[in-house]
Amino acid sequence: MSHLEIWVALAGMAVVTIVTRALFLMAGERVTVPDRIQRALRYAPAAALAAIILPDLMTWHGHFTIAPGNYKLVAGAVALVFYLLTRRMVGMIAAGMAVYTALRLLG
């Protein structure tokens, strides 16, 4: 990609971000969102986070792989299970990092 294409992509992403957030602020209380959509939006941050993190977890040494040899993916799965069982965010981070570190050191 050229420098111009990169700057155009950045500007486009900035415009999309600003417009999507500003519409809710500009509308204020005149627009009400149905309860069904409000419940769905409650999970939107988790979905966005998963969209950012999953591609990194599924690559190992520059290649897409879903295998036990992918330490990042294994540690991410352990962290997810820990969070689902305990609902403790700091513990999830600690568990995931402990498993990842142990696999890297022992593997």
C-alpha cells in the first residue's frame, strides 16, 4: 500500500467512527432504541474485542493455525474458560498469561 492509500484508509475509518458515534449523540432523547436492539448491543463490545483478538490468537509464526502447537490459542482458550467459570477479568488475564508463559518455556 502506498502512503496515500494508508492515509485515505485512516481518514475513512475516522469518518465512519465519528459519524456512527455522533448520530446517537446528536439524536439525543428524540430517538429511542427498541429493547430487543438494546439487549443485542449489550454484547457488541465483546464481539468487537473478539474480532480484534481472534485473528492474533489463530496465527502462529505468521501462519493461520488451529492446533495444540499454537500456544496463543491454547492460552486464549484457557483464559476464556477461566472467565466463564469465575467472571473475574484479572484472573482471566493471569491464567491466560501463566499458561502461555508455561507453554513457551516448556515447549
